[in-house]
Amino acid sequence: MSDFFSDGFFNNINLQDSSNWATDFVQDVIIPRLPEAVAGHFPMELGTVLVMLAFAGIFVAVVPLLPLVLVLAERKVAARFQNRTGPMRVGPWGTLQTLADGVKLIFKEDFIPPQGDKVLFLLAPYVIFACSFAVFAAIPFGDGIPIPGDFNIGIFYIMAISSVIVMGVIMAGWSSNSKWSLLGSLRSAAQIVSYEIPLGLSILTVVMLVESLSMSKIVDTQSGGIFTWLIFRSPFTFIAFFIFFISSIAEVNRTPFDLPEAESEIVAGFHTEYSGMRFALFFIAEYANMFAVSAIGVTLFLGGWQGVLPGFDFLGGFPGFVIKTLGLVFLMMWLRWTLPRLRVDQLMNLCWKYFIPISFFNILGTGIWGLIFKEDNVWSIGISCAIIYVGLISAYAIAGRNLARRPEPQPS
Amino acid sequence: MDRYIRNIYKGVYTVLVGMRITIRQFFEPNVTHQYPYEHDFEKKRNVREIPKGYRGQLYNRIEDCIGCKKCELICPVDCITITGDKLPKGEQLWDSMNVIHLKDGREIIGLIEGEDKKLNLDEEMTVTNITSRQGPQEVVDRLEQSGDESRTQTISGSEVSRVVTRNPVVFYLDQFDIDMSLCMYCGLCTEVCPTECLTMIDTLEGIEYSKFDRTDLIFNFDKQEMYGKDEAETEEAAD
Amino acid sequence: MESTQQTESKIIELKPFTDEMVVNMGPQHPSTHGVLRLELRLDGEIVREAIPHIGYLHRCFEKHSENLSYPQIIPFTDRMDYVAAMNQNWGFCLAVEKLLEMDETKDFAVPERAEYLRVLICELNRIASHLLSFGTYGMDIGAFTPFLYAFRDRERLLLLFEKICGARLTYNYIRIGGVSEIIPMEPGSIDEQNYLDEIESFLDYFEPKIDEYNDLLTSNSIFSERTMGVAVMPAEMAISYGATGPNLRGSGVDWDLRRDEPYSIYDRFDFDVPVAKDIPELGAVLGDCWSRYKVRMDEMKESVKIVRQILAEGLPDGPVMADLKAVRPPKGEIYYRSEAPRGELGFYIVSDGTPKPVRVKGRSPCFSALSALQELSRGLMVADIIAIIGSIDIVMGEVDR
């Protein structure tokens, strides 16, 4: 253990990697285009910082469009699940509805509760907004697309940043001086803190197999087609994927884990008292979060931007990555419009009694798996896929037996 | 341990069953329609029409109203206001009239010739002094062509669904107001109306009549133009 | 010293004292089913006490009735339980008919055809009411989709009501001595046949849907976790609070006025009365939220059964209205009760021989069931309060009248 620290675990964190692409960009793109007189005296450091700021600006301008699309998609998908059409009035097929809503929210009164904590109240939406967008910095979107935050501890950074969101939620709930908000924020705090654990543990199974925390390295190891995707690498990552997915739904406060904003219980939870643009920030952050956790799930388990087959581009590259991510987002919506909501103690039960033990079991299993198969080869992947296949088939068989007699006996 | 695994299994299984049901609905057609844009209820699989007899806005065909005040009495919320005087004896506007409901939905208001107490629906009947007709446009047109001059129409008894006899008007109406903001759409007034002139509009106009001002919801059914100054004209209109 | 230490170590303060928080749930709240106000005294998420405050929808029905003639009161009964207005009409008309001493021996009995129409429409209305209850309960628990599925099916039923009485919600269809003739439907006519065919096609569509809803919500493990074993109302408690209808049967008391005190022509139909049972293998406890909810789901099937029997028999010929000149009951008083979707709906009417009643009192099933809330909710969580309100299926219009 002392070795661990004396080796300087924290010294090994290479945050400087992130500036490489910006330096490269300055050297390769900007300097050749400058007049020779200027090029020689071009301030590299300042240029690098400026390039990074410019990219950050583009990023901040473009990424909020994503929630705009996702909010509309959510409403349309929900409508389809319920035999409706969803918004239809603004723009063709209601496609500009979110834009109209956004404009409406901007012009609404920015209400601040007079008895509340004003500073925290004003700050909270920005904390949540900033944190949910900072996550995007470390996600590898595609081949050749620069990752602004390509640290060697990328996934660790994501975990750390997304944990800060709970601070914003507590700030919002506390400073609103509303009892419903307080209840919502306390629920949220308990929930997010609890679900970080199975989330982290299931990420750990991936990290154990890849032996790296770097997002780009995790993607690189999955380059050999669908069967080298980490979800099929071992039976334990298969289970870990589902735990990761469900925990991440809990992380982003969506049904069945939407207790912090449970409409039928505590009105709107921590953002009850917010209005106007501040409310819109919460909303955007929620959907950005949803996309972010799906993107992380795709990167960790579903091959990132790597395609289905090694040679082909099918489901690969940036479009493939987005398609896979939206697939997970759709799954989240599907779950949301199917399931009821858990109670707070059952939520904790699910986390502490089911997910965490299973996650530990997963880690144990992954360790043993790593001992048996020192390197990934055809055998290890074949055996893993066979185990997953047999498991699914037997589950299906049991389900078929249960289908014959309905699971719920009729009271006679 | 058995219970633990069973719980996991049950949770996953029931969630999947639910998801199967919702995804099936995902590919089902819509059940809603875009109301103000599709308000014509054009032929579409799931768009419905307003059924006949829907209880919409109250409408009084004032030229047939005899001012009996039955509707005002029965109204549970007092939304109908009628004021008027009794006419002096011998000055009533018309004698008894018959409202003849035909089986195709038309109504003819007139006087059945040679009417006695028992109406024989097997024979033809001649209606004279026809004052108003309702029904499909082509039917009204046909009636206009056939016998408007004489205001007489011969109808075979098999066409007739029922006949309502209307008492002679003895009441001079000053005011017939219906406050639709008070109305509770119970339809009791239309049931007691002896001449069936008070009806509820069962078309879109009877449903979509919202106003910006509450006072606009008080509908005046004015009989004043009917009681013209010219006595002869009045007779003409009333008959 | 040691012994005291031992005892002290045993007394772990499991429930440390925290400040109580008083929260007003309602009258504007998404899931208090209207304008119920609950004064919650909370210890964190735990509810120390939930005190219901009612009266936000009070419209003086009983006082109002004293100034109206009997037929005029019927539209006001629509406004009591607006989810099942047909049954409210019927409850009142039954009481007045009893007061008028209408029966077969008199010349103004309720005609056979009217009785059949009443049972037909009221059972359909019961389905509509339970559908709404199912949908809103799903929404209370957090599933929004069942709510819209329920409304999708309820819409078809409302269309049927609209066709026979001209209104979607406040029907004023059942009258003293028969049913309304506002939209005439000749016996044996093509209209009648079309109408019955439409009902048949609805039932064919709807019956498999009940199983689908059971799969979607009833047997869902999250839903059953939320409702099973929550707010158990034992049979004695249900009886002592005067809970009736599905709430009483959810506690295991086999009591249904349609079967045990048959009014109208219910004795001619063959139907079961669903009563909740302990189901240990599922985790359902007799008298919990799930049992009450499940009784409603099963009752829909029974209503379908009754309607199918009527459709098989066909409506009899004859008039739909008794030959009744004026409603002027003799001097006297009456209490008559019928089985509305939410339980025993009783009307107590005092007549002095004039066309207007001296006193009308409605015995609302929701009011009695709601009074049990305070005892049921003690020590549960905030989310459970919502589950209880949904499971006792209150309509504030009826509670406050």
C-alpha cells in the first residue's frame, strides 16, 4: 500500500495529455497559414489556450442543442408508447416545440424565493449545468475527433465530475426554502451517493479487464468487432453492463428512480421553486446527463465508436457511436414509460442488497477470469459468449414455463 | 438465497413483460386527433362525429315559442329568464298548430287539416298553413318547389314518426334570455318544451361557442321583430 | 455498573428525536385526486400523522336539494361522483321510487326495458369508473402510461354514453320511473341493434385489455412492492370505519349489495363478487392497497360478464318510462342504498307530500373510506400516503358533495 502512494499514484495522472491535440492543432493548422514573419514569434502557450477556449466555446454552443433534440424525442417517444402524437403545433410535426418552450422559459419571470438562500439558489443550476457538460469533455465521440479531456484517468474523471451534481441538487433543494424541495434534494442526495457505488464497481470490472482508466484505451481494446466489445468479453461484464445501466438511470433521476422529482409525491422535487431560464438549465442538464451516461455506457461496454465488424464501418465511427448511444437513450425512455416508481427505502434496498453484492461478485469473478485467461483470445471470448448464451436460454426457458401459468395466481 | 434469486428473477421478468406490452403499443396507430385542425371530423379511422342529440348550446326557435314558461320552471339553476304579459282574450297570435316529425328527421310545423283528437297514421294527411320546415337542404328545397305558395303539403301517414300538438299562444314575450354560463346542460328544459322549439344544438356550433366576455354568454331570443307594427305582417309571419 | 451498561447498550436509540416538519399536501397537489388537503406531520420521510381536511369542493348539494323538485335534483347527483354519475342518478332515483312506492303491483312500475337499460349503462359506467381508478392509481405510483391506456378505453365508453344520453360526464340519464328519452331509441329498431353491437365490440376489445393491464401494472414487481403489505385495513377496521364497496371487499368481507340485497333486476344475472384473499406467495396481505386495487380490476371482469348477459338476452320491448304524471311522493321518509362503484351509496329523503323534499342526505362511500386514512397512514412514508389515497379511490366531489 505504501508503495502505491510512494510511487506517486497521483503523480501518474497525466492531465497534460489533454493539451496535446491543441498544441498539435496550433502547430499543424494555424502556424503554416500565418505569414512567416508572425509565425516565428507565435506564442505557443497563449495560442494553445486560445484554441482550447475556442473549442470549448464551440462545444458549449453545440452540445445544448442535444437536449433540445432529446426533449423532443422523449416527448415523441412517450407519445408513441401511449398512442398519441406528441407535440404537433410548432413547426412541421412539432419539431420546433422545444425551441418554442425554450424561448418561453427565457421570457418568464425569474422568481427567487424571498426567504431562501439567494446565493445558493442562483448558483445551483449552474453547478449542475456545468458538471453535466464537463462530463462530455472526456467522451471519445469517434475516430479522429479530438477528446478535449483525454486523460489517462478519463473514466475516473467522469465519475468524479458527475458526483458533484449532487451538490447542485442539495444546494437547489436547501436554498429554495420549500419543504418539497428539501425532501426532494435529500432523497436525491441519498440516491446518487448510494448508486455511485454499484456504478463505480461495475465500471471497475471493465477497468480490470482493460487495465486502464483511459477512455481512448478502453475504446481501442474493443476494435475487433462485436465479440470483442467488453460486454461480451466475460460473463461478468455482461452482468456489469446491466447494473451499470440501471444505476446510471438512478444517477440521472429517471423513472423508476425519479424520486427526487416524483411529480405525484413531492410536486417537482428539488426544482419546485425554480422558474424561467434557471428551470430550463435543470432541464437541459437532465437530458445532457442522460445522453452522457448512455455515451459512457456505449464507450465502456458496447465498443464505443468501434464498428460491429473489424473491417466495416457499420455501426462504427461517429454516426455509429451516436446511434448506439441513442439506442440506450431509447431504452431509458422505454423503461420510463413502462415502469412505476420505487419507494425510497426500496430504492436503497435495491442498491445495497442487490446491486452492490452482485457487483462485488462481479469483481471477484472478473479477477478469476483475468487469472484464467491472461489475454483475450478466441477461447476466452468463445467461452464467455457460450456462458452468456446458455444463461439467457435457460432464463428464457424458465420464463416460458412461467408464461404457461401466469405469474399471478387468480384469487379464487 | 432462493428468495433472493426469485426476487431478482421476478423483477426482471415482470419488467420485461411490461416492456413488451408498451413496445407493442409503440407501433399501434394513434387514438388522438388534432382537434381544432381536424374539427370537421372528416372520415378518418379514429375520428368520431358528434352524436345526434348531443347536449350542446341551448337554442330557442323563437317564432314557435308560445311562452309557456315550463322551461323556466324546470331549470334547476334558473338560467332561463322569460318575461311577458298575457294577451287579451281573442288576440292570440295563432291557433293550435301541429309539429309533425317525419321519419327522415324533418319537421314540419303547420295545421293538419280535418284533425280530430285521434290521429290516424295510416292515412294521408294534408298539412296547411306551414310556417317552418327543418331538415336536409334538398328536402326543404323540394318542399319549397312543391307547395310553398299554398303552404300546403300532403304527407303519407307512413312517413310520419310522431305529431306534437302545440297550444295556442296566449303569451306576449318581452324577453327570452338564456344564460349559458349558468346552464348545467341537463336537458330538462328541452324535454318539457311542448312545442319542441327549445333545443340543444348537437353540432360543432353548439359546443364551440366560447366568448371572451361572460355577458356575451347570455343569449337573447328576441321576439320583438316578430310582433311587427303592421298587424297584417304579424299575421303573415305567425301563420 | 455492569448491568446498567448492558441495559444501556441494549437501548440503542433506534428512533432519535428529530424535528417534526408540517407539510400541507394539497389542496393543489398533483395526486390528491382533486382538492383534498392533507396536513402531514413528517419525521423525515416517515409520516407521524396525516390529517385530512375536506370541504374544498363543498357545493351544498343537500341544502340545495331542499329547494328543488325531485327531477331537478337528478342533475345535481351527477355532480357528486362525477366519475360514475350514472350510478349516482340511479341511487337517487331508486330512493325516490321507493318513496313513491313504485312496484309491480301499482300501475306505475318501472318498465322492464328501463331496468335493463339501467343495469346495462350502470355496469358500463362501473367499468369506466374502475378504469379511471386503475389509471390514476398507476399514475400515483409513478407509471404514466397505464393512465393514458385507461383513458383511451374510457373514451370509447364515454362515446357510448354520449350516444344514449347526449352527455359525456354528467348524464342525467336515469330518471324517476325509468330512463331518459332525450335520444329516442325504438325497441327493436336498427339504432338499438347498432348500439348493442357497439357495446359488444367494445367488450370484445376490452376483455383482453384487462389481462394486459394486469400484466403491465398489477403484477409488476415494482408496483407490487409499492402496494403489497402497505396500509393494511383489517376487516374489523373496515367495518368500523364504514368502508364499503371495493374497500370493504379488499379487506375480505364478502358483501355486495347487488347480490346480498338485490335491487332492480340484479338477481337475474349471474356474477361473482370478487373478494380479496391473503396471497402469501405473492406477498399480498389481506386488506392492503394491492388487495383493494385488485378487487377493482376483478370487478371490471364481472361487470363485463353482466353486460354480456344483457346483450345475450337483448333488451325487452316496451316503454322506458313509467306512466308517472308528477313526482309527488307521499309523506314519509326513506333510506335506500345501492352499490355504486365506490361502495354503498345511500340516499335519505324526507318528504312532506310536496313536490320538493324536506331533507336529502347523501351517504357517500368515499367519505367513510377517507376517514380511515388518518389511522392507515400512521408510520408510513410520504410515498405510501399517495398509494393509500389512490387505493381507497376517492372522488372529492362525492366526499364534499
